Amino acid sequence: EEPLISKNLSIAQKVLFCSLLGQPAFPVLSSERDINIGAIFSIHRNALLKMLNLREFKFAQTFIFAIEEINNSTQLLPGVSLGYKIYDACNSIDLAIQSGMALMNGYEEILSDIFCSRSPAVQAIVGESSSSPTTALATVVGPFNIPVISHFATCACLSNRKRYPSFFRTIPSDYYQSRALAQLVKYFGWTWVGTVRSHSDYGNNGIAAFEEAAKQEGICIEYSEAVLRTDPQEQFLKTLEVIKKGTARVVVAFISLGDFVPLLNVIAEHNITGIQWVGSESWITSRNLAETKEYSFLFGAVGFAVVNAKLVGLREFLVNVHPDQELKNELLKEFWETAFQCSFSTSGCTGSERLSELQNEYTDVSELRIEYKVYTAVYAVAHTLHEVLKDFKSSTNSSKGELDVSFTMKTGENILFDVSGDPVARYDLVNWQPAEDGSLQFKHVGFYDSSLPSEQRLQFNQEQMLWAGKSGQLPVSVCSESCPPGTRKAVQKGRPVCCYDCIPCAEGEISNGTDSSDCFPCDLEYWSNESKDRCVLKVVEFLSYTEIMGMVLCIFSFIGVLLTAMVSFLFYLHKETPIVRANNSELSFLLLFSLSLCFLCSLTFIGRPTEWSCMLRHTAFGITFVLCISCVLGKTIVVLMAFRSTLPGSNVMKWFGPVQQRLSVVSLTLIQAIACVLWLTISPPFPYMNLSYYREKIILECNVGSTLGFWAVLGYTGMLSILCFVLAFFARKLPDNFNEAKFITFSMLIFCAVWLTFIPAYVSSPGKFTVAVEIFAILVSSFGLLFCIFAPKCYIILLKPEKNTKKQMMGKSSSKAL
């Protein structure tokens, strides 16, 4: 009859594997009953030296304890008794394969095709403790669909269902542990680490998965060393030198306990300290390592361990083991001799020793992490058998060949295998810390649970942790110090990405976090602050009343208004004198009024540009200056007409009397006003933020709106100025003691020169200086008109009153050429 949880196999397959068996192997512990379960442990460390491994012997006894507990249960497999056959693989892949084949075929001394074609001797196999032997075992047993359930083989390679169709395990795959380790290392900022691994399936696959996850987390590996317990001493010394020369202060040891001990011995001999060790589940809760004083440099080690559990009744079961239980069993005697360091052959051992009084790795039940996985594996087989037998008795058994196993342990943990035969990954995060009595304890500081959302899987309390050297200060392990905000990382040529230089961000760019790989440009209205870690609003530049240049221009503007007012007052006091009445005093007062407006209109260019101020400044400037030039032009024409009228038969003055003069001023000014109205209607000036001239600041200026309108107003003013200059130039040599035309010529020469030089200066001046140039041109041209036209008259009124007579004004004198 075929096993209840396996599929039928051809006799030819069994004969083939049976022929490979060779010399039969025998179990070291066995008790055959209704249904038997096999187990393979490395009870001896070496096949030749036969050194007993108390930890593996404890696994075997936990296996037996679970079977006895199930046999005593009335709920699980009632009426069925479980038996067991336990083999010793002695840390040998060959012996693991041989033991597996013996469990399939039995261990008769003479084999034949009859034995090879019968049902397997066991319904399932629990074991092995290492990944490499388990891989070989699952490969051999897999074709026969006999379940192999490992309690300690963590290699992610065993999750391959195509290669290992009947493999299960109660311990999580290293796929999860490797990623958990990478997340842990990343959290503490250790971006520059070294790795040490076992040169086996466990270490090679585990560290490969870690390196893949570390790369995704931005962690760099400085070195990766592999060792095996059978390596020569030179290999361990070579690894030691690599660790010593390395700059990484954190070493991830994904290594089995047996491979780690020889390396630790070498490190202890050379007194290498100051390294923060991060360990895998294989050694991180090893009591033997923790209690060895020479390994005190491991204090502060941190790593993930299989979840701990309490097994009620296990210690009593363990301490009741005695050689008298099986007098012919040499393994029990060897265990006794190893535990009590005595010998039955030399009468050192009496058998009266008490295990309950012994404190060692075997009797310690405070850390039952892997033992609990052995216990769980036995219960997984039992629950599967229970379901199969229940279906068989109810005649509902189908031929699908496999069952989904899901059950709850006494501890409350729900056991469920996924499609790859793996359980949910749950780990305790442990930290090596000294206890109050001076001994070492594995402090539980957090956990990892793969069933939770990715951002919640790793949780721990950093405040409870101690680090290398029993320090509360978190170690630093980086190739390059973190780049502060305001800089970016630039990878050093030929080195890993974790080795970089910190380059300050360019102007207008920021990085607001540490270790930024790039600097990011600020938005158009923002600029980087001095430390380049924040975007701040750009400085808005405009000509302000509060700055020195604005104040100076305001002062000159008010001086101009004041001087104009003083001249007006002076002229008003002497309005009846010939020099004031000459050449139309009305035009003189109107000119003074327009000059006052010219000085005042310069103030509209100062201050923050607004919609109204932008429209006002350009139109006021255009109209007031045209009014001013119109008055000057009127005075110039009056001079010309006046001398024309002195010619015999001339009657031109009647065509350019006071009324015509007023009309000419109004008409010329009205043309400019109409142009300004059209400009404001079609496309008026408006406030504009100029972001293109300077990168680091905003120029707040008045956009002229219609360029045609702006240059039309300016051009019209310039045209009148040139006309006035030409007429005044022609009238400069007319005979008179006070020929006003020559002064008008000087004033218009200054006016035209100022505005001709204004155009290139206006175009080339940046920002607020553009406005300053325009105000300067307004003030200089206004002062030029004021001084050139009115200063000579004021001089005569105040200092030469004797010349302020009609006779003196009408006197003829030869005019000198300009």
C-alpha cells in the first residue's frame, strides 16, 4: 500500500534509486508504530571524529517529544500511533542522501527489487538542519513525492517548486530575512558594509539576496568574503585581513554557526574590536557563542532570529533522557558522556548523574526558536495525516495527491504554507546585551512580519538597543559622509555609488534633504537662499523712495519744483518790468508751470509700479513735456515774428498774436493728449515682472504695452524739440540787447543732447536703473530749460536792475556768433 500523503510511483523509479543506495544505513533512534515519520539531524559534527552536537541532539529529542505528545492526544490522530526513525547525517551531504534513501527503502542488509518496489518506510521526512544537505535530500526524495519538511534550511533556492515539488519548511525563507536585513541596515544609515558568508547554499544564496535588496536600498558592499569550516587556516587569515583593511564598520555575517566559530577564533586571537556585527538567524541566538568570553567583541550584535516560543513539558522530557531507556543504544551513552564530561568505560560515569542539575545548551529552554520549528514540523505531518485519514474513512478521498495544510499550534500561531511550501516569515529582532547579573541576554527589541504591509513589516525600539563596545551611540559606517542640504552627491570615478563628493548646488537650485543625488531648480518666482536648501521668493527690484538713489532723485525733483516756484514768484513780483513782459510773459508763466509739472512727473517713476502709476507716469511725462516744448516753441516763434515785424511793410505779428500763441500751445499739446488717450485705450502700460533679465531677482517694471504708442509719444516730443532748436538757432543772431533765442538754443541743445543719449542708455540699463536713467533725463532736461531760459532774466532782475528798462531792452548791439 502506498503512503497516504504521496502519489503512486512506478516500480522502475524505485528500483533505480534503490540500486544507488549501496551499503544500508541504520537509524540512531527509532520506534516503529502504525505510521512512521523519518527525521535526519546532524547529531555528530563530523563523520570521522564523531563529536556530538548537543544542539542537534536536542532537535532529535524535541522531535520525539512532539510525537509522544501527539500519541497522547485524543484530538489529533485518534486511534493511530506515530513512530519515528531518526538518522544522523554528521554534517555530510553524502550521509544525508544515504539516510534519505534508507528512509524510503528501509535498512535491510540485503536489498532486492522486492524491497525497492514496496511502500516507503516513512510517510514524511523532517530535516535537515542545513540548506546544502536539505537541497540534496529534497532532490533525491522529490521524485517519489515523499514530503521533506525542514526546520532549519532557509535557502531561498528551496522555494523552487519545479525542482523541489514535495519540499516544505517551518522556518521562513532567506528571501525575507535578506530583505529584512537590508531594511535594517538602511534604517540605521549604514550604507557601506562588509559581508561574510558561508561558502554553501545557505550563505551564497542568502548573501546574494541581501546584496540584491541592499542595492535597491542604496547600500554598497565594500567586500564579500566566503569561508567554510573545512577551509585551511590561511583562508580565515585572509578574510581577517580583508576585514581589518576595510573601512566599513558594519559587517553582515550571513554564516552558519559551524563556519562562524573558526573565523571568530581568528578574530579573537588578533583582538579585532569596534566592528558592529549584523547576524543571520543561524548564529544570532547561539548560547555557546554568547557564553564564550573570547567572543565578547560580539556584544551589541543585532540580527533577526526565528520567533521564540515556550513548549510546556519539554524540559521535563529532556532531563528524563537516560542511557537506561535503551541499553543497547550507544548514542544515549555518548550523549551522557558528552553532557557530563565523563566516560562509562573508565567508570567516570555512573548513570546516577542528574540532567536537571545541569546548565548547558541542552537543558536551556529559554531559547527554543529552532526547536519550536522541529515541533511545528511534526505537527504539520500529523495534521496532514489526520486530514487524509478522515477523508479516507469518509470515502471522500480524491486523487489530487496533495492537501493544503493549515492549523493552529498550542502557542496560538496559525501555520499556513504558501504555494512554494514556505510559511509566513516572522522574525524577532534581537540585540546582544549584558544582563543585570553580568551574563549576556538576547534582548528582544523588535520584529519583522511579512504578512503586514511593506511599510509596517519592520518595527523596533531603537532606544532599547546597545551597539558594539556596549555603547549607546549608533555606529557610523559610510564610505562618504552624508551630503548636507544645499549640496548634491557626485559619485567618485571608479568607485561604488556610496563613495561620492558633495557638490554645492548652483545658484537658483536647491536640495532640501541629505544625500540628494540632484539639485532641483526653483520656480520662476523663487530663488535659492544662501545655504541652497530652500527656495525663497526672489527679491523684487524697483526704484523705491526708501533707497538712496530714489531719495536723491526725489530731492532733485523737489529742488526743481522749488526753484521753479521761486522763479515764478520772482517773475510775479516783477511782472510789470520790461524783461518779464518781453516775449510774452503769459508764455513764460505757462512754461514755468509746465516745468513744475515736469519735475513732479518724475516722482511717478519712483515707487512700486501699479496699474495706475504705469499709465500715469508715461502719459504725464509725454503731455507735460509737450506742453513745455510748445511754450518754448511759441516763445521762439514770437522772437522770429517780432524781428520780422520790424521790417518795412511787414504785418506778420497780427498772424501770431497772443491768441494764436495760446492756440498753438493748446493744439500741439492736444495732439499729444489724443495720442496718449489712444495709447491707453488700445494697449496701456501695465506692471510687469521681468524674470528674464536677472536669474536671482525679479525686475518689477512698467511694460509700455504698445511699443508704437510709447515711441510715438516720445518721437512727437523729440520732433517738437528739434523744430524748436532749429528755429531758435536761426534766430540766435537777431540784433537785440536781450535776444532770448540764443538762450532757447542753448536750452534746446541740452534738451536734445540729453534725450538722444537717453535712448541707448535706456535700452542698455538693467532693472531699476532704466527708470533712474529716465528720471535723470527728465530732471536734466527740465533743469536745462529752467536755467538756460530763466537764469539770465533772474540775473538781470536781481543783480542788474539798471538793465531792466525798455530802452536797454530795445537797444541794438551786434550779436556774436555762437
